Amino acid sequence: MKKAFGNADSFLDDFKMKGFYLDDLSLTPINKLSTPERNRHRREAIAGFTERLFQYKPKAIVIVMRAIVPMIREAMDNAGISYEPSCVCHPAFGNSRRFQSEMMKVIPQLLHAER
């Protein structure tokens, strides 16, 4: 994410000052779980993520990982958010360049989102 935003030394401060949030669907680490267990945790995390969306009132959402799109959309629906989210690939597993390229297309849209 830091590289996609220009690799600035003050990345986190700049990120926050622009009004961006970085949040996970599941607040519990699930990377080392089996796929069925990960999916169960993701489904269970929808309610909590919905509550955080109510608090954030985001003007735009970027989903970083295509596998969680259905869960994020459900949370958005539950929170009354009706716009179309952006979606980019996860930067792991050799997708770093692709992630950066996709984010470079999304970032200008985020910066110009109505605040």
C-alpha cells in the first residue's frame, strides 16, 4: 500500500490526513486456517465490519482481495451503503506489481471522492 501511495516516509500520517482507513473484515488472524475455517470466520465478521462501516461513513471502499467481495458487499448493504466498491488483487503471492498498478488507477478516484 505504501508503494502505491508514493512510498513516502510519512505514509501513515498522509494516509490518515486524507481521511483514509485501513481495516480488515476479520479482526482475528485467519491466514493459517483452512479455507472452510477462513470462510466461516469471514462470515462471522460481517456484523462487526458492518458496525465499523456505520462509524466510518466511507465515501469510497477499496476491497483488497477478490475472495471477500461477497462479504464486504453484504456488510455494505447492511450499513446502507449503495455505491459500487473498487476491488484490487491482494499484493501477496507475486501480485505486488499488479496490486500497485491497480491501486494507481484507483487512488486518483479516491482523492477526488466527494468528502
